[in-house]
Amino acid sequence: MSVVSSITVTVPATTANLGPGFDCIGAALTLYNSFKFTRLEEGGLIIHVTGAEAERVQTDESNLLYQAFVKCYQYIGQTPPSVKMEIELGVPLARGLGSSATAIVGGLVGANQLAGAPLSQLQVMELAIAMEGHPDNVVPALLGGCRLAATNGDDWEICEVPWNADVVPVVAIPDFELSTSEARQVLPTQVSRADAIFNTAHLGLLLRGLETGKGEWLRTALQDKLHQPYRQALIPGYDAVKAAAMKAGAYGMVISGAGPTLLALVDKLHSQAVEEAMLSAWQSAGIIAVVRSLSLDTQGASYEGNSHD
């Protein structure tokens, strides 16, 4: 029987919330982290990291990729093998683009494949949600596309959200960080009935707007009252960047995940103008940023491996 000796897992970045879809909707984007796992004969753990910000990634057992790897083996009742992990970073850290979700999904998928794939995709997904604490990043990172997640008792119902090909996600990634915990601390513990109704209506409209690509619906749908009004103050230049994006033709702009990356949705005709406008607005505020037009990743986590007898 052949044994998988190495596996390379590629996982897309994600953008979560999309305005009114707080903690329940997320989309995979065409920006990737790559993780290679190679069995070692001798005991131990080796972690090599390349790419921007590589020096900031832990290379011991506290590494989140390794923790997910171990979690999978614990779940199937096996001892984790000695392993060399090679991490190639393409998703910025702590910017609201799901870098931690890529590590969780990558570690679980890599371990599952090295172990002979005892777990189904559903089991991997449920482990990932349990590790992350909520589904909005890990689900699209694993499955691809835009996904809405809802609980049914202890189970999750995952719904694919159709995304019109004319709707372009433009990400503006600043050179400063915002931790998820910091972004959570500014949120109120309770909201009014009016705000709850507002978000329910706008999330419904967002789903139809993404499916149809109808600009008027998206302009209204991207508004939110649950998290963005409280988090905007944590992101210097937010108002200026949003005003510039809207003036250049964006349907709307939202905070990607917990921020500080800002996400504009725009049609193909205006995507370059919106890119340039968002970049210029942040430069005027003295902030260095990378702004890119991306696409929806429809594949999710993918892998390829080598085996030996």
C-alpha cells in the first residue's frame, strides 16, 4: 500500500461579513497561501516560511498551521508524524483577509491527506469551524466561492451564494494591522430591534445583488449597522477612502473581515479607476497601501501529493 510522503495544500484568502452579513457570510478570493507537508524519518518539527512578513510567523509548536495539523490527528486518534512544513505566504497577516483561516484549513487538509483521507470534507469543515470559532472565513477557504452559513442546532447548513461575474472585488490593504480581538472589543453587546431589522433586510438584498449584479441593489445592500459603524474609527482614512471609491464608481465599500483591509465591489468597467482612487486617498492620508482587483476563487483548498510504497 502506498503512503503519502508529502502534500502541498493551497488555500485562498477570504473576505468576511460583506457589510450586513456579520459572522455568517464570506467569499474566497484569488490570493493564496501555500503549505507543503513532508514526512520526516527522524522525530521533530521543521517549519520554513517564505514570502512577505515571513519573519513574523512562529516556527515552533505554537504555529497555527501545526496546531491544526495536530488537531486532525487527535480527532482520528493517531499520533502526528514528524513533519517538515514549508509555508509560502501570499495572504497578508492580520489584515482581515483570513490568514488564520488559511492556516487552519491548510493544516487540517494536509494532515487528513497525509493520514490517508479518513475524514470527509464535511468533517474537516466542522473541525475548522470549531477551531476558528465562526464559519465565515474557514468555510469559503475550504470550499471556495461565496458561502452563507447558518446553524441548525449543533449542525451547520452551508449555502452557496451565486456571485455575478460582473461584480469585481477590489481590496485595499494598508500597511498597518488590526487584530480581530481589538475589532471585537468596540462592538456593543446588544443592538436595537430597528438595527436588527435593517441588517436582515440588507443581507437579503445583498444576496440578490450579488447574484444579479444589479448595481442599485448592491449600493443599498452593502450598508450595515451591526459592526462597521463601530469599527470605522479604528481605520485611519476610512471616510476618505470610501468617498474616493464611491466617486470613482464603486457600488459600495465595506470592511473586509475585522479590517483594516477595505473591500469595494464594483463593475469591471470601473475597477481600475476605483483601485487608483482608493490608493490615492490612502496615500493622501500618509498611509502606504496595496490595492488590487481580484476575482472570486471557486475552487477553495486544493492539494497535490507524492506517495511511496
